[in-house]
Amino acid sequence: MSEWKTTVYMLSDLGEISRGRSRHRPRDDKSLYGGRYPFIQTGDVKAANFYLSSYSQTYSEAGLAQSKLWKAGTLCITIAANIAETAILSIDACFPDSIVGFTPFEGVSDVRYVKYYFDIYKKQMQAMSLGATQDNFSIDKMMQVKFIFPDYPTQNRIADILSAYDDAIENNNRRIALFEKAARELYREWFVRFRFPGYEGATFVNGLPEGWEVIPLGDMVNITSSKRIYLSDYVEDGIPFYRSKEVIQSANGDVLTEPLYISVDKYTELKDKFGAPCENDILITSVGTIGVSLLVDKRIFYFKDGNLTWLQSGTKPEFALYTFLWLNSDIGKGALLSSAIGTSQSALTIENLKRIKLIKPSDTVLSEFYGSVMPLVELKRALQAQSQNLACQRDLFLPRLMSGKLEVISSYE
């Protein structure tokens, strides 16, 4: 490792380790939830980019009493379900025993450096977790991992360099969230509260402004199936494509650093036969995790798998933008869930999707809405592209800095 002075540590030498607490049984007791204390789960850790501040559940006072509140700055490490995923809490939060909390010893380890170390060796740690019936990365197994670390000032310097990329990505995510919130609020203002431009003078007929109507989703956009791409079609460099996995990741705000590719020849063959998604078409997950939608960016050239459904905008991108925001509204989500079939696994059929009813505003209002919201979408896409580049640069430097192949000068010298 260059001229570093390194030391072999066990994780317990670097900080305090404690398993999450969720002692009450049954765990789904409703009295435990709905309060003001964030409750982090393994999926939240996996979905986080670097810092963790988003969560889907909260604990009540009763929930907190049978758990523990970990402080911001704690490194969360998943040991079940999603193995060896990590994120640093940026809020105080509770988490269950499927997550381990690590708090660094002052002057010994930098929590950011520990997180990056886990990122590099995640696959090896996941291999350690393999079990006959269920994968599990126990604390005992974690204690077998040898951490080869430089001195504390060098850890700080490397973490400073790498986290500058992640801090920029987090800042982009906050700005993206503001753009998304503004778009959703404008949608609610115009199409839920009916306070669209000129609403004061509008005439309402049967509860809708004159010129508006209720139509099937299939009359709003053309709905068709996605086209399957096989493993044998993958290449190392070519035309990037999305699966349902990437649609879900993008909807969660994750940065995708390892796209899959098909050859230009294969893309041309598929495009000539089936067409390819146009900018502002919609991809929607339709099997398992249903109803997650993505407004197609021009940077996405094709997609695969039978778990996606393709909503084509045709010559009316304003229809697709409105439909996309409707799909992500409470009304739209409810309509999707009520239209799903299946007991063990939910699914959305094309025919059921086509029959879902929604309000279609007048073409004039839709055009005005598109002109107001599309600039927010473009700003969001520009920030996402910037974050993608930042993540690629970080991942290029990560192994070289952590291995000592790139020399760093400590900021403490």
C-alpha cells in the first residue's frame, strides 16, 4: 500500500458495534408505529446513496421503548435480507436486529472510511453470509473480517476526497426532490383542486370544467408490452437499456453506475421490429412490485423484460407527462392497486390498464401544464446525469485511494 503505515484491525477495534433492537412480539403490532421516531429497515439502507435520511415507517413511544434511538453519524450495516449494504445515518433513528449499528472510536476510525471499505469488499462479505437455507451476515462473521487501515489522518483525507463526490450527489438529490415536489404540487393545484389558469371563469358540468372528460387510460396513451432481451444479447459496450430493476432504482433516486448494454445491431433489429421508447414515454412495473413508473429520458434507448409495460406518448408528450404524474398521485396509485390481479404475486395486465379511468383535461390546459412542468423535468434530468458522472468518477478513484495506489497528503500535516 504505497508508503502507508497500515494496521490490521477487527471491526471491534475501530468502534462500538451493536445490533438493532425490535424486541416486541408480534413485530407488526400497530401500537408500535405511527409516531415521531424514524424506523429504518434493510430496504431503506439499500436504497440510500451514502447518507440515510429517508424512511417508510416511524415508531411510536411504545415502539421506541422496545427499541433504541441511534444517533446521526451511525453506520448502518445490514446483516439479513439485503446483506452488507451500508449507509450513514444523517438523522437519529431506530432500526431492527437485521441491521447492525457501528459508531467509530474517536481518533481511531473515520466512519466514512469504514463505509467505503464495506463498499469495496461487499461481495466478499456477502459470500461469507451464504447459508444452507437463508443468508445471514452475523456479528460473529463480521468479527472475522480483517480491516487493513492506514492511520487516522490518512483515513480522514481519503474520506474527504471521496465524500466530496457523495456530498455533491446528496445535494443534487435534495434539489431533485424540490423539483419533484413542485411538479406534484402544481399537478394537485390544477387537477385536484381545479385551480388551473382561468378557473375563475370556467363553467363546470357534472363536477368537471367544460371541455374536460373521463376516459380510459388506453385512450390517453397507447399501452403495449415491453420486448424481452436475452442474456446472449448483452455486450460490454453499446446501447444501454433498462429492466424493471433499473426503473425501480431510478424512481427511488438511486444513481445507476453499471448499465447493461446491447449491440447497435441488436438495437437496430429491435427498433425496426418493435420501435423504441421515445422521450417522455412511460415505463411501468407490472409484475411483483407494481405501479412504479419512469418517464423515459432520451438517454434511455431500449428496455427489456416482461415485468414492464410501455405507455407510448406518440405525438402528444403533454398527455404522457400528465399521465405520469397521475400514476404517481394517490388516486392513480389506488387505481393501479385496485386493477391488479393475482394472490401470491400482483400483476397489471395490459387490458386492465387500458380500462382504468382518469380525468382528461382540455388540450389547452394540458399544453399549458406541459410548458410549466417540463422545465422542472429537464432540470431534474440534468442533475441526474451530473450525479451519474460524479458516481462514476468516485468509483474510479475509490479502489485506487483505498489501496494506496494514489498517494494522498494528510490535511493534518
